[in-house]
Amino acid sequence: MVRYKAIISYDGTDFSGFQRQTNARTVQEEIEKTLFRLNSGTFVKIHGAGRTDAGVHAYGQVIHFDLDEERDLERLRFGLDTQTPDDIDVIRVDKVSENFHARYCKHSKTYEFLVDLGRPKNPLMRHYATHFPYVVDVTAIEAAIKKLRGTHDFTGFTASGTSVDNKIRTISRADVAFDGENQLLIFTFTGNGFLYKQVRNMVGTLLKIGNGRMPVEQIDRILELKDRHLAGPTAAGNGLYLKEIIYDK
């Protein structure tokens, strides 16, 4: 068997998420259907580095899969790219060691989250940025987001029902920028792993802080008390992008 690693991007608008589900359109299902055709009718399972939710987009999702024989890399990439639906793009395909695993090999992820502050909102961005039609103090958000950097127990930013026991994660980058021309807030988070809906919960909390409905120190309380009820609402998934995955060498 030959193992391949692929970097893919997708528009998550019409997907129910990355992972295969019953009676739902998913990124995994569409790519596996294409590999089935390219592999002469033999099923090929793909493994993703992360499981994005419904409506969430990706610039740099990573997958791996095994084929019975070695293929020309560009022909394989071209075949996957042209035979998958238009809302999936296969950027690159590489041959990798059989020990490589997209999910379990040590890596860091970078997520980006776009918030449309326009009043009225931009209809062309309705699937690609979460609308927040309230006054925002960017300075307050900048002060609060710094508190998320470092190693913390992020239980208070985790969706209920998660099966993960260890909720300690390290965030090496947590920044916000304001694009005045397009009225967009751009959040960027890089970490060694993220819990279920963690980024969306952090953004929802930071927006409440920016709107003056929570103090900047609320971040400290959430991290200390590990109470999800102290955090803000879960921001909608349409503003979230899996931007990049970097593997340790």
C-alpha cells in the first residue's frame, strides 16, 4: 500500500461538515466517492486532520489515504480536483510514510474567523462571515484576546457533551484585526489542538466583551472556574475557516 497526503480547501456552505454522516452531504463522502471512481471501483477511506462542522470552511484541511499502487502525484491531484464537486479544491498531493496520520501526527492548527460588522450586512458575505450588527470596542477585544494565549484548561469554552477528558490546550497565537474598508473583524487562533466548538465559543465571548456586555476580566473567570455558562454564545459556523495545519518534523 502507498500512503498519500493531500491538502484540500472547501466551501462549507452546502456541507453538513467534514465527517461522513448518514443521509447528509459531507466533504469526506464526496472525496471518497471520487477516489472510488479513480481506484477502479474499490473503496478508499480518507482520514482528516480535523472534523469541521456544518457550514465551516477550509483553506488548508489535510487528509491521508492509501492506494494499492504508486500514482503520478500531479495526475492523482488533477483527477481528484477535477472530479470532486466545485466546492472542493485539491491543492496538493504528496507521497508520505506509512507512519503518517493526518489526525494523530503532532501538529498545530490555525483557524480564522470573520465577523461582518456592517450595518446593513453585506449579502455577498452571508455564507462567509458571521454578522454582528452591534457597536464593538476593538480595544476591549484586543485586551481580552491576549488572555487566551498560553496553556489553559479550556473547559469553559467547550460545547457540552464533548467526549474529550483532557481539556488543556496551548494557544500560541490569538489576535484580532479590523478591516475598515470591508467592515470585517478578523480573528486568528493558532494552537496545538482545539476542543469541540472552542473557537466559536471564544469568538462569541469576545464579541460580547467588545459590545460591553461582559468585562475584559470575564476571560479570567471562565478559565479559572471552567464554567461554560460564564462564556458567551456560540458564534455561527459560517465565519470559521480552518486556515492551515503544520506538522512537526
